[in-house]
Amino acid sequence: MSDKFETKEGTFSLIKVYPENKKKETSPDFFGEAKFKGVELRLSAWARLTDSGKIRITGYIEEKQVQNQDKPTDAQLNDFLMTPQMKVFQASPESSAPVQFDSPEDDLPF
């Protein structure tokens, strides 16, 4: 029998995160995954007591693939870090006089 758990279509599973294993006090009490209409989802959930003393579980759902979309690859990071920045001030072709800027020391409060 396989040890790997497979989330089937239309189902979810949650795993309890015990307080001693939380990174922060605000970390989720449960985490897990779900599959709905072919989309794999990641779940985070928190257990709280209502004013009447009942347990309420609220949570957050996101697509699994969304997590990695925003992270650039190592190659993208290297390209970004190694690409020279555009020059902010470029003299226009018709201007032959040098551009003068105020000295930054003139504006310093000390």
C-alpha cells in the first residue's frame, strides 16, 4: 500500500498544526489541500470560538500553482541583477551644454 495520500476530485484533507510546531502565533491551526474541478488548491485554516462557545473554522484557499508563479527563477534573478540600469538623465541630441544639478549638500539639513 502506498504511503502517499492522493487528493481525489471534490475532496480535501487538513492536517492539524500543533502549537509547538507553529512558526508564529498567527500561523494556521490546520493546513491541507483540495481538488475541485481539476484545480489543485492549498488550504490554511484557523479554529476559533464564537461568542456562544461553538468552534468555528475559517480559512484561506489558493491555487497551488499561484504560489510559484510570483517567484522568479534563479536565471530571472541573475538576468535582473546583472542587467545595467537605464540611464535616467540623457542629454538630448540638440543640447550640447552640460546639464547642471544643484549640489546635494545645499539641501542637507545638517
